[in-house]
Amino acid sequence: MIELRDIYKIYSDGDSEIRALDGVTMTVEQGEFVAIVGQSGSGKSTCMNIIGCLDIPTSGSYHLNGIDVSTMNEIELSHIRNQTLGFIFQQYNLLPKLNLLENVELPLIYRGLSPKEREEKAKIALERVGLLDRAKKMPSQLSGGQQQRVSIARALAGEPPVILADEPTGALDSKTGRDVLDFIKKLNDEGTTIVLITHDMSIAEEAKRIIRIQDGKIISDMPGRRNAL
Amino acid sequence: MNMKQSFILALKSLKTSKMRSFLTMLGIIIGVASVIILTSMVDSMKQLMVDKFESMGTNLITVSISGRGGNRRVEPEDMLKLVEEKDTLQAVSPNITIPAYIKNNNENQSVNCIGTSETYHEINNIGIESGRYLSYMDVERRQKNCVIGSYVAKNVFQGTNPIGQIIKLNGNSFTVVGVAEEKAGGTQGSQDDRVYLPYTVARTLTFISRVSNYTFSAADKNELEQAIADIENALFKVYQSEDFYNVISVSAIVDTLDELTGTLTLILVGIAGISLLVGGIGIMNIMLVSVTERTREIGVRKSLGATPWNILSQFVVEAATTSGCGGVLGIVLGIGGAYALCSLMDMPTVITLGSIIIAFSVSAVIGIAFGYFPARKAARLNPIDALRHD
């Protein structure tokens, strides 16, 4: 499903160079729930950006669904982001001027669906996160947890095979964070591949597999508690 | 993302920041309004002049002869013969203008006297209110008959029927045989402040033996050029030089007027265009600010699968919508302003659809042109840099 081979991401800053990713090789199969853990500056976010086709590696190859992504241009990458990937961000990143339904419709608009189709699909996604009754509300009228659920609905709406979650619980209190995490687990149970980025080991433990990154290198790759049980 | 969606989004963002949108549009509003007002003013002025000229008759040709002395001369009879010979010409009347005084209650008042033949009123579209115009017999027999304009009738006869009455011009008695229809509002010094005499009589009144002005009417408006050529040829045969006569048609005057006002319009629109340009730069400025402010939004959109084209079209449509709205407001202001100014200056208001269409499309094009640069900047943003932007 996700196949990274010898990925380097090097930022040159005059004489010195920073190796954000220093030869990362990993494979994530379909239906897995992988947590990538590391301290800030460890390279985990860079890793996720490359998996999410938001950033391009300096060298190495990346195959997504068997397709070589590392040689794609910006337009092809945007189609991949639209159809294969769903993003959940720490700061939700909802557009404040659009209501919830319009926010969830965004990826469907870029997919080119008809207004009727995308409203239907967006409503199903909102229904799944339990916020259909607030479809016409603006993001600012919602609590943090609710906003994160909307962003999950937005990631789900296009039914992508892979969902990338970057510190999805980072801005939430522990109770709502747990709710969000449970929902992500449920998604995984339904067959969606999940890649979750966190610095919090207790959250990473919920995943089926934990990859630890430090100084741009994978230092361990082991099954999570959930898998062990 | 389709255009309609972009358009609706653009309208929404216009609505959420009204003051800023209005200031952004102001340059375009002023530019469009001034294009419409200025072209309307010129067109109205032109219309006023063209109407005045055309009321004289568009098939009118005036000939003035300065002459060269000696025995090379043209007599009214020669001109009459010319009209008979040429199919392109319909009629001719000599045209002798003499300043005269009309006696009114023992007071002498200045009046324009024109010596004409019996065809003059037809050539010049002069209607007859009552009585008749001068006749062939009046001209031939040098009858001291006259036709008076509406102002003269009003002024001298004060409401009594002037037909058959006597007026005194420079001490000579004339019998009024007709009153001309009002043509220029019946004011003093206008076309209505006139007395028409047989030219044969006018000639003796002033002791001018030579008739130097003629008014022709062409048979067909479309063959005006040929008619002018026929007259010029005949005159050239006599004078052997183009320097001694001048042949002008009303249409030629109107054409010259058209050319002049066309140039004037271009200059004025050019000036107004500068305002449109400044307005466009204002839009570009605000769009650049907007792209910076919304960098994160652009990042989010890109992460959800927006192509560079999606982002580009969103911002271009937004810029075009802003300037288009400015254009519509400018048109409303321009039409209102044109009506207000024209009524203030007592002119008929002429607003051509062309000027509105041009003003609006220029404003839309400016929006697209000046929106393109910021939009391209937005479209080229690296998604991850945009997402990280605060």
C-alpha cells in the first residue's frame, strides 16, 4: 500500500545541511493502523508530509498503491491527495467562512462530483461523525472536539483508502481526544488504512504497529499493545 | 471547483468585508462612471449639434462664391439651369443675407433678412404656419412680399393676424404673405427672428448685384457626393480654379463633427482609462494581501486535492467578481451622473449601450488581468509551506 524506500529529505542551509529524513524505508500494508512516534524535530512530520504527497523527498522512491509518486507533477499529486488520501490535522483546518456541509464537500468539489452527489456523500460523512443536525452551522460555533469530528468527516467524505492523522488529539482535552481516537480505531476496523503521527506514547499504544523515529531514522518498528492483545 | 462555485464564494467574501471591498472597487467605480459620463456628455453635445444641422436638411448643399471679378461670374439663372440639367440636384435658391431694421411701434429693431427664391423653404425644411411662402411670381415680378418668422410675428403683431399686414424694412413697405413655423424656440436672434424676401427684391435693397450664396438640395441623400461634384464641376468651368468658391453639405459638416467628437471621446476615455488602470492596481494590491492572509486556506484546499488550476481560477474569479461588481456600481453611478449633468446643462441625455458594454468589459478584463498575478502566486504555493503558514 505505502512503500517508502531510502527516503532522504535534506534541507540545505548554506554550508550546513539538515537531514530531516535520513534513509527511511518502510512499508505499510492495506488495513494497517500505524503510529509514527517521535519527539518534535525527529522527522515524523516530514515523513507524514511525504506520505501525504504534500512534500517531495530529496531522494528515494515512494510507491502508493503500486504507483510511483516520487516522479509525479503537482497536478497528478493533487489528484492522488484528492482520491487516495484523507487528512486530519491537529488544528482541524476547517475553512471558517464555509459551513460544516460546505467544508465536508470541499474534497468532493475538487473531485468534480455534481452538487447533488457531493451533498449526499457529505451528509453521509457528517452522519457518521454524528453532526448531521449541525450541517448548516459555521465551524466557529462548534467546540474543538466537534470541529475535529467535522475534519474527520471531511477526510472520510471521499472514501479514501488511506487516512493520515497529524496529532489529531493534540489540541483536545483527554476525554474528547479519546472519543476522536476511538472513532479513528473504528475507521480502521472498517478497513481504512491509518497512519497516525504523535509524540504521545499513550496514544501511539492504541495503534496496531508503532514506528519510532529519531533524527530522521527509524529506530524501532514493533507491534502495538492493541495488536498484542 | 467550477466557476459558479468560485463566483458564489467570491460574492460571499465580498459581503463579509464590505468596507474593504468597497475601497477596493472604488477605483473601478470611478473609472467606469467617468467613462460613461464623459462619453455621454460628448455624445449628448454631438447629438444636439447634429440635430440642429440635420433639421436644416441632410441633403442640403450650400455654395458660397467669393468670385474673382472680371467677366467670370455665375448668375442665379446659371444655377437654375444646372439644376435642370443634373438629375442629382433637386432645387436651388439664391441666398442673400442682409442686415435690416424692422419698424415696430416707431422703434427700429434689428432683424435678419434673407433674400430667397420660391424653393428656399422646401430646401431648408421651413414649414408654413399660416399663409404661404414666396411664389415664383413674387420673385419674378419683384413683389414686395415677405414671409416672417414666428418671433417677428409675435414681436411685431402681438397676436393679431399678420397676414396681409404691412411691415417696414429699412423704410420699405412689405406685405406679409406668410408666417413660418417655429423652428428654434421662437427666440430673438434665432432662425425664428427672420424675414424672407424675394431675392430679386433683396438685391435691389442692398445694391449688391452679385449673388454669392446658394442653397441646393440634392435629389437623393445617397448621391450627395455626386451632387456636390456636379456643382463643383460647373463652378470650376467658370472660374478655372477651386479657390473662388466653396461647396459644403450638411452631411459633410455632420461627418466632420463625428470625427471631431470621436477624437474627443477617445481622449476623454483615455483619461478615464487611467482611473481604471489605477483601480486595477488597487485590486491587485488587495488580492496580494488576500493571498497572504489566506495562505493557510490555500494549503488546506491543496491538501484536499485542489489543483493549481483550481486555486488560480478561484482567485481570478474573485478578482473579476470584485471588479465586475465595481463595474456595475460604476455603471449605475455613471448613468445617474450623466442624467444629472445633462439635465443641469439642459442637454438631451444620450447614453450609448456601447459605452456601457465597453466600460463593463474593460473592468472585468482588468479584474482578470490584475487578479492573475496574485492568483498565480497562490496557485504556485507549495502545499506544505502554505499549510504551515500562520
